[in-house]
Amino acid sequence: MKINKETKLWDVIKAFNWKWCVVTLKNGKRIKLYIVDVDYEAFGYNIIVYNYTGSNSYGNDIQFSDIDEIELYKSEE
């Protein structure tokens, strides 16, 4: 899913919440992470909250404005 100004929080939650994903940042970096939540911050921007453990515990966050694309992680199995 491409992330842009029209991307809605609910669309990202429905597709990726509590799932392993690969996030491609606008700088080209690709990160495998577990999306725990999607939220609207008081500072006025949308974020995804993620960790690297696969637990439903909160961890770090990335602003939507830094993300180019999110896709489900496909294992090599």
C-alpha cells in the first residue's frame, strides 16, 4: 500500500495491524517490523507504532510522511 496524504488510518489498521510488514521509507530503506498500532498524534501527524519482537507491546514509531509503502512480510518458507 502506497502511503500518501489520502491514506486513512483505518485502511492501514485494517491491512497491517498486528502483522509483520516490510516498510519502505522515502529514503529507500526497507525495514521488517511488527505493526502494533496506527494512531494520530497530538502533534498533528499520523504514525505507525511498531517493534521488532512480534509482541503486541508498544515500541517505536514512524510518521506516515516518512513512509513510501507498506506491504505484508512474506516469509521464504
